[in-house]
Amino acid sequence: MQHIEMLFRFIGGLGMFLYGMNVMADGLQKSAGGRMRHLLEVLTKNRLMGILLGAAVTAVIQSSSATTVMVVGFVNAGLMNLTQAAGIIMGANIGTTITAWVVSMSEWGSALKPEFFAPLLIGIGAFLILFSKKEKARELSEILMGFGILFIGLSFMSGAITPYRDAPIFSEAFRILGGNPILGILTGLAVTAVIQSSSASVGILQTLAANGVVTWNSAIYITLGQNIGTCVTALLSSLGAQRTAKRAAAIHLLFNVIGAVIFGGIMFSIFTLNRTLAASSISSVQISVFHTVFNITNTLILFPFANWLVKMSGLLVKGEEETEEEKEEEYGLPHLDERILETPSFAVEHAAKEVVRMGELSCQHAKLVFDAVRTGNQKRVDKAYQIEETMNKYESRMTEYLAKISTTSLTDHQRQVVGNLVYTVSDIERMSDHCDNIAEMAERMIQERLTFSMEAMEGLEELEGLALDSMKASILARQTEKIAYVQQTIQLEDEVDDLEEELREKHIERLSRNQCSAARGVIYLDILSNIERISDHANNIAGYVADEI
């Protein structure tokens, strides 16, 4: 029964460790949510900035696997190229070393032992959750409780192993793994592939090392295998993606395999020359040091060869026929990928960018139909119909994607933003519907050879200009979240209302003087009404942004 109890303690400790890491990562993500936008902007910068970004994001979400899966999503969505992805993947491997240092804290001093301060962290976190209404305090409580649960889980695992530290099974197992580099690497790879987290598998190894049962040679080979094993998640994630996304996952695999071969060869030579070191016990801090040195050095070695890694990935993942989805992307459909949902803060900002893209497409739509009315160009009308079809698909995909984001771990502000984005998508699609109505009227004018008087056309062009400006201002308000663009949209909408009323009255006067036919009059008034409605929807979009500021 004692052995079963210790097994239960170890499994329970591992569960608390994984859960605590997940809770802590959620809290860190929410706390850093506003800064994710700036990190997203860095995606288009150089490879060095990509490395820093990859390290920063992984340090926040506590998982290089999640970061790499997200990168696969970005590449699949066309937000970055493979060279940029290579930099972020390298940085992710550096960022994941943070977890190893957290796990090894118990060896830094008695005050840092998990059992010493973990209960305090959980207590403070619980009080913040129960008695604080502030969102920031609740985010802090998640971080504290995640840390506390993580450390208690480590303590449980360590306590379960302690009675067996002198058991022959451990010494024999690690002797075999240390004497056979390939077997050691495969063991680390298999454990990490099963757990789907190199941070967790390194944490288990460090817990064993803290009890003095792990040798230097076995720890090194297992750690190298763990770095390869973390690639499995991204490889699985890329199975249903485009070939460029598959190549991003292949870059991740190449990076870690090449590093394991280089370091495995060096360490094998060292252990062959120094058998005493190879057979001696390694501490959890020393594992953290090696883990960090390996990933930083591997990055420094392979950073200059990022383009070569991209070419190698092309050899591993051969070119394929273009998929229907890839063909659709050419027509301006949203660049959405569910892998980005791994990091909700990024997903919200990414969705906001896609809504802005949709808004910019609606501005193109409006300009096209306004030109069609002025010029009587059928090609512009046909192009407008194509954009309307795209906008309908855009709305459907964006609404579905935003619904999925809303089910992830978000702050109250992020939930408000997601809700407003749903409304914004609806308003943009309605603007496009009004543009489609105008396109139909332009086509009727072309078919029936109808034209407006110079006075009517001048007024119409002025109204179109104001409405288009209000659309652009509302999209800029959504993009920048600046109150100046909100105010500009409101002012333009008032001007559109006043001018539309004035033009309507003047047109009724022309009708009463028989200066305009009934057929042209109906079309003219309908166009005025649709333009005014476009401006109303632009005003709605600005209003959502005003609520968030």
C-alpha cells in the first residue's frame, strides 16, 4: 500500500504541477494582454527581433510548443514568412528555459523551497479572488495561485521519490540511459511527446535530479531528447495546414535535431574522457544551466543559417498543388487560423487586424460603386458584385472565429472588445450590402442609359466623399483606438445627414419643376438613402470603439 500511495502522490504532484503551470500562464497572458499588440507588430521586423519576441512570448505562456503552434498558425494565415518564423522558433527555445529555472528554485536556498512560500502564494491569491473586484488583482491572483500550485506539485513529486532515491532501479535505469546516447535521447523525446510539454518533462527530470538519482550523462541526453520531443506538438498541428506552415514545423524540428547532434557529439566526447563526471549526480540547477546554455548556443550557431534552414524545410516538405483555401486567399478572405487561439491575447489582436482589413475592403467597395455611378462603367459594377460575395464569406468566417475566441481565457476588457468586433463585422457587412444596392442602381442606369443633371451629380459626389471619409475614419478608429477618429466619424456622419436632407429637398424641387424624370428620381433618392445608411453604420463602429476607450 505504501508503494501505491507514493505512486498516487507522484501522479497527483505531476497533475498539480501541470495545472499550476497552466493557471500561471493564463494569468500572465491576461496581465500582458495589452502588450501583445506591440509584440504582434514586431512580427514583420527582422529575425533578431523575432528571437526576442519568441523568447518573450514563451516566457509568458510557459510553453515553447504553444508558441511554435501559434507560429505555424501565423505562417498558415500568411502573417509572416518562413524566415521570420525561424527567428521566433529559435527564441521560443530560449524562452522555455524559464520554467526550468523556476523548478530549480528549491535549490537556491531554504527560503525558496516550494513548501516554504507556496502556501502563502495560494493564500494571497485566494484572498484576492474572494475580496477584490479589480480585474488586475484577479489576474495577479491567478499568477500567484498558479505558482503556488506548481510548487506544491513539485513538492509532492519530490516527496514521492525520496524513499526510493537509493533504489537500484533508478541507478540502473540512468546508467543504461547515460551509457547509450541514442536511447537517452529517445527516452526524453518519448516522454515529452506523450506529455506534450518539454517544460513539464524537464521539470520531472529536475525533480528526480533534486533527489540525487540522475547522472550527468543521462540527464544531458534526456534533455536533448526533450528538446526534440517538443517538436511533436507543432508537427501534429501542421498536418492540416498549408505547405508553408508544414515547413515552419519542419524548421523547428531541424533546429532541435541539429542542436542535439552537435551537443550530443560534444558531450559524448567529454563523458568518454571524463567517466567520473558522466557517472556523478547532477542537480536541478545544473540541468537548468545546461538547458539554457544549449538553447542559447544553438541559437547563436544556427541564427546565421536561418535561410539555409528554410531551404532545408523545402526539401523535407515538397511543393504541392495549391489548395482551394490557398486560392481563396487571393481574393482577400480573412487570414484566420485556429492555432493562434493557443494564445488568446494574440488571437484578439489578430482578429481586430482582420476586422480592419474587412473594413478597408468595404471602403474599396464603396469607392468602386461611387465611381460606377459617375462613370457608368459596367466593369466596376461587376467587380463590386465580386467584392460583395467576398464580404459575405468574410462576415461568416469572422463571426465564427470570434465566437471561438470568446470561449478562451480572456480579460473582461478583451471580452468587451471581442463582442464589439462581432458588432463591427455586422456593420461592415451592412455597409457592403448598401454598396451592393448602389451597384444594382448603377447597373440599371447603364442598361437604361440614364444620367443625372450636373447639379444632382455634384451634390451626389460631395455626399459620396463625406460618406467615404466617415468610413475611413471609423476604420482608423477601430485600428488605432484613438478618440480623435471617433470624433471625426461622428462629425462626418452629422454632415452626411445634413447634406442628404438638403440634396433630397433640392431633388424634390427639380421633380416638381419637371426637370427630372420619375425613373431617374427614384434611383437618385435611393442612392442618397443608401449612402446615408453607410455613414450610419460607420458611426456605429466608432461608437463601439468609444465604449472601449
